Amino acid sequence: MGGGAMSGFRDLTIRRKLTVFVVLACTLALLLTITGFGAYEAWSFRRNSARQLNTLSAVIGSNSAASLTFNDPKTAEETLSALRHEVDIDAACLYDKEGRAFATYRRRGAPEFDPPAKKPPGLYFGAGYIDSFEEVLLAKETVGVVWVRANTRRLWSRLAQYAGIAAVIALVSSLATLLLTARFQRLISGPIVQLAEKARHVSEHQDYSVRAEKRSEDELGVLVDTFNQMLGQIELRNAELEEARNELEDRVESRTAELARAVANLERSNQELERFAYVASHDLQEPLRKVKTFGDRIRDKYGEGLGERGQDYLARMQDAATRMQHLINGLLDYSRVTTKAQPFGEVDLNETVRGVLSDLEVTVARERAWVDADTLPSIEADGLQMRQLFQNLLGNALKYRKPECAPVINISSELIEGAGGSNARFRITIADNGIGFEPEYAERIFGVFQRLHGRGEYSGAGIGLSVCRKIVERHGGSLTAEGLPGEGSRFHIELPVKQPGRSASSD
């Protein structure tokens, strides 16, 4: 189908919708008006009919008072037969004081009836009829009751005529509205169709350079101007966004290249640093052993000849060599976290803790320490590094004890997320009653060579906790600490149960 035919089809559809809407609106308004007049006419007719029926009943009752008083049913029936001139009256009945039917009347052709039971005076409306009960008075004394039933056929006949007239008026009005709408709809539908075509073109082709033609200065003209202004603003905004996007892509590409170079340099520096630490540590081991060995020989063979000051110098030299050896071993441990990493496997942390406590058995007994451990999980991990992790943390808890009381260490475990799933994580807490530390040092203690006490107070090179954090981070977890002076420390280890996407030697 060609573009012109498609446009004509859309144009015709919109015009039909407008025409149907206008015709329906006008017809609905007209029908509501006619319905209102019809309802008023029905109510007025019913009210007038009831009023006339009430008057007629009163007249019949007045004329029948003597018949009831003198017990003359024949005269009463003649009085009721006068109702034959009233085409709306179907039946009537005259009741005596006791409520018995005294005289009746039925219009010829009317359905058979049984006089209803006497009711209090008033009007009673039923389906297709109106009943009137009226007292018959003589000298202000009730001598009977008259009942008259009128049909409502004339009302329904009038309403049918009214509906026919309304239908004709509605049809003529709809045709007139249709003719007028057909003549004036192009003034409204033309600009709307044009806007629809332009909007479709913009939506399909993302071409914001098109513009709609303005044909009038009325509200439709304002709508066309607003539509064109909107397209112009979008076109300008798109141009600015395109320029900004190109600039951003250039900047991102440049920054990405810089970041890649920085990462490569950092990886190279880390590798060189690890190699340096490893090689330097090994190269320094042999000279230190010689220093210690020859120092021991000098002390054994020539100690007495050195004098008190010479022996002090020799002891200081050997102490410095021992501290240097501890530092070298710490550096080796720190570098081995990545350079000597083992593949991940299933590790039962309960077995790991039991093995560590077995290694620390002598220290635990000497310090009369109490260690209470909950049931710990099994995880994917480097078994040797897990043993080193718990060895360092439990060793710290035993080392930094309070002199006046025996160490108490609690090891607890809790599932913190992903119960039963592959993303499950556990938090393992090691709490002690040792000397603790100031809260502001909670991060500093994990730095390399960071010590909170003098060398004379506690042994160590200040590398153990750094090694612990590096081990935990290699396993995709985290290690934090909290404490208060004199109230002990708490180390929180968070570790995943599984190690998805991790290679055997990844950091």
C-alpha cells in the first residue's frame, strides 16, 4: 500500500472517529433531554389522573350515600354504571359499613375481577392500574366505601407516541449533525492527522528535523507550534548529547588506557616487590646465621676476655640479629601468601583449630589458658593458609594476655547470609580477655611492621596480622578487629563457603 493510500486511510479513520463522537454526543444530549421531558410528562399525567380519579370517587360516593342508607343496591348500580362514559375506568365497587360488596361495576371488555378487600381511603398504584378508596359520607357519618380502578393504558399510549416522536427527532438531529460535522471536520482533523504523521515518522526514523505545517492561528495552530518547538529542542539536545558522548568516549578510552598502564605497572611493581622480598629474605638468612654462629663462638671462647662491656655489646648484636631474622621470616610469610599459594580444597576448620591448639599445647598449658570453640564450618580454602591464619590469631590472643589473669579465648561461628546456598558466608569470631587496644588502632594493627607496644614488652615483628588479612582477602573474605584497653579483643573473620571462579593461585 502506497504512502498516499495509507495517509488517506489514517485520515479517514480519524475523521470517522470524530464524526461518530460528535454525532453520539449530540444524540445523547438530545435523548437525555427527551427522556427528561418524557419523565416529567409521565409524572404529570399520573398525578392528574390520580387527582381526577380521586374527584370521580368522591362524586360517586356522594351520589351513592342515599342508596347505602336505604339499602337500595339497584340505584347504587345505576349510579356506578355512569362510569361507562369514562374509558379509563375498568371497575368499581360500593361497600357497606361492614365492608361487604353492595354494588359493582365492570366496563364491557374489561377482565373479570373480584372486589378487593376494603382498604383505608387513599390511592393505591399497581402494575397497569390505579385504585382509589373513598369514604361515603352522609351528614358527616360514614355509611360505606367506594372503590374505583382506573387503567394506565392511556399513559403508556402517550409515552409510546412520545418515544416515536423522540426517535424521529433524534434521527433528524443526528443526520443534521452528521452533515454539519462532515463539512467542518476537516478543519480539526487535518492538523491532527498531520501531527500524527509527523510523530510516526519521528518515532520510526528518529528524524527530528521534520516540521509540521501551521494552517491556523487558533489552538490547533498553537499545538503545531509547540510540536515544532519540541522537535527543535530535541534535535538540539540530541546534537549536544552526541557531542558529549563522543567527548566522553574519547575521555573514557584515554582513561582506560591510562588505567591499564597503571594496573600493568602496579602488577609489575608488586611482582618485583614480592620477588625482591623473597630473594632478599633468602639472601639475608645465611649472613644472619653466620653472625649468630660466630657470636656464639666468641661468647663461648672469648667471653671472659671481653669484659662486661664487650659481653653487653655481643648480646646486643645477637639480639639484633635475632630480631632481623624474625623480620625476614615475617617478610617470607607475607610474600608466600601469593607466591607459595596452594590450590583450594575442602577444609574442615574444626580440624584446623584442633591442629593449631595441638601445636600451641605447651604455651596453653604454661599460661593456664582456656580455649572454647564452637562447631566451625567446612569451606573451600587453602588448608596451609587457614592453619597459618588461626595460628597467628590464637598466638596473639595468648601473647597479649593480662599478667594478672589466665587467658580465656572463645571461638564462635555464625551464618550471616545465603543459608544452604552456594553464596553462603560465615563469620568466625575469636575473642579474648587480653590487654585489648584503643579503638582508633583497629585498622593500624593490620599494617606491615605496625606495633602498638615497645619491643621490650612483647615479641614479634609486627607482620603477623598483615599476613592474616592478606590470607583472608585471598579467600574472598574480610578480617576486622575491635577492642578496648583492658577488656580484650575480638577478631571477626568473614569467609565464603565456596570459591566460584577462583584459580588456585589467585590473590
